[in-house]
Amino acid sequence: MSFYETLTRLEEYPYEQLWKEYTAGDVRRALGKNRLDEHDLLALLSPAAAPLLEEMAQAAQRLTRTHFGHSMQLFTPMYLADFCVNHCTYCSFSSIYDFPRKKLSLEEVRREAETIAATGLRHILILTGESRRDNPVSYIKDCVGVLREFFASVSIEINPLSTDEYRELLQAGVDGLTLYQEVYHQDTYRELHVKGPKRNYRNRLDAPERGCQAGFRSVNIGALLGMHDWRQEAFQSAMHARYLQDRYPECEISLSTPRFRPYLGEFNPESDVSDRSLVQIILAYRLFLPRSGITLSTREPATLRDHLIHLGITKMSAGVSTEVGGHTNEGGTPQFEISDSRSVQEITAMLYTNGLQPVFKDWDILTDPVPLA
């Protein structure tokens, strides 16, 4: 069994017709239920829900406070390498672009780690371009060995791996996996991923489940909003998260809501995702998945991020650079432009002002990982 079977069924839905059929009554019915089904989720993402965002927001805030209190986990990304073999039409790291590629040495990794740790953060997400030759699992393991000296939690956002490779990284000290499908609509996926192993849609779709099977504490998924109709993409992302949550209750399943941001090329996204649309997505996620984390990145401007923190968000990035070596002012080409460039200290102050508790560390490995069989 794989989410692919469920997705195949979901792709047969007449979405354009469905969006027109849902009413305000359907939305309010969903708001009155304890556990929502896929039809409730469709109603919350439909145009009929747009005038009811305030009611949705009140319900979403109650659920967030019930399950997460007033805490907000903070983390930052660290880019280890930008070597990539894929040609993805929307990414600055695409193999077709000619710029000086970078890969951090272990000493450079240590300097980045020291700089980030000095801000107080103890959760980190490491990223690379997708190249098994330039960024092999052995390199990731060596970097994790350095990073575990500074951080209680190390998550990865790299190319899809096998279950055994994920177990190797778990043994090395990685506890979380982030992997975006980018776009769930299969025809659009094929158009956007021109060449390289990332063209293998099914391999990428099944990778988060392999991470769950390997034993990661947390798995974070999502779509890059704007690549295809945002309502359909949000629906299928949330259904993917529900699938993983139901089958792997021991794993914390989270969703991210990244919107497309400018990069080196001239790609223009297919679907405009307005601020109100983003709010509707976040609220629908929280109402459909009360126990799931929802991550808000610095792709969004500071003012908007400040307004979204009460609507279901549980994780925020801070002090962000999307360049390899960017935390020590030795950065290269950014993967995309960020909108919120505030420091960890500035984000922390904003959260306190809004009555929220920033969390720098909420996890630690208390015992040695179980040896591989």
C-alpha cells in the first residue's frame, strides 16, 4: 500500500465542478465536526469557505491552543551544498544554470554551526542540491556528526533515499525529514521536472513514508504552492499527511505552506496564491489535521507572518539564509529569495509581544540509537 493508490483515486475527482457545489452550509457542517473527512476538507478549501474565514480562524485557534499551547518552535536551515543534477524549471540550483557551485567542508560546517548555535537555536534543517555523486549519504553523515555537537535536533531536506539509507542517517543522529512533493498534479510535475532523477514522481511521493518506516521522529511534507491549482494541491497535500498520520501514529507529521518565490530563471507559476488563499489553506490544514505541525517559512513577508502566527502555525524559521555558507557571510547563490530577513532575536521578540513562547529546543536523544540489524 502507498499513498499513490489514494492519490490515483483523488485525481479522478471533477475538481472544477466540486468547487462550485459546496455551500456555506457544508463549511459550517465541517466546523461542527470533531474529525473531518475528505469531503469536509474539500468544503473548507472551496470558494464557499472564503466568506467564513473568521469562523474558521476562531476554530483553528482553539484547536492549536488545545494541542500545542502557546508555543512556537523555531529553527533555521543550513545549506551544505548546491550541486544538483536535476533540471527543475523553478529552482536556482537547477543543473542548467552556470554559477560557482559550493560544498561546505566539515570545518566550514562547524563554523556555520557555531554561528547558528550562538543565536540559541537548537533545531536545524540541513539542505543540499540533489546529487548523489557530490552529496552522498556518507557526506551527510559526516556533517551530522559535527552538527550533533551543537544541536538537539537535526533534520534533513535532501534527495529521496531508500529506507535503509534513512536508517543510516537515523543512526548517525538525524531525527527529522522534510521532503516536498513540489506539485502533486502528475502532468504538471512532468512538465516542471525536465531531466534528472527527480523526474521519478513515484520515488519522491513514497519517500516520506520510507522516512516514517525508518523511524524518524518527524516527517514534514507539502507542495510548493502556485505550481498548479492551489485548492487541489492543498487538498492532496493534506490527504497525504492524513495518510501518513493514520499509518504511523508514532511519527509527528507536519505540513509546510511555501509559496513560489523568485529565483535565477524566468518561470512564472500557474496559479496565483493570494494572502487570503494562503490563510484559507492554513486554516483548512489545522481543522482537518488538529495534531499536525504547520510550518511557516521566510518566503512570506514579515508583516504577514506576524498575522498568521495565531491561525494554526506551530513552527517558524528565523535568521534564514538560502545560500551555501550563508550564516558565516561566505554565501553563494541563493536557492530563492526570502521575504522575512529578521534575526532569531527579532523573531523571538515578536513572538513574546504576541503572547507566544518561542521554543529553541524541545527534543533530545537521551539514549544511543538502536544499532542497525
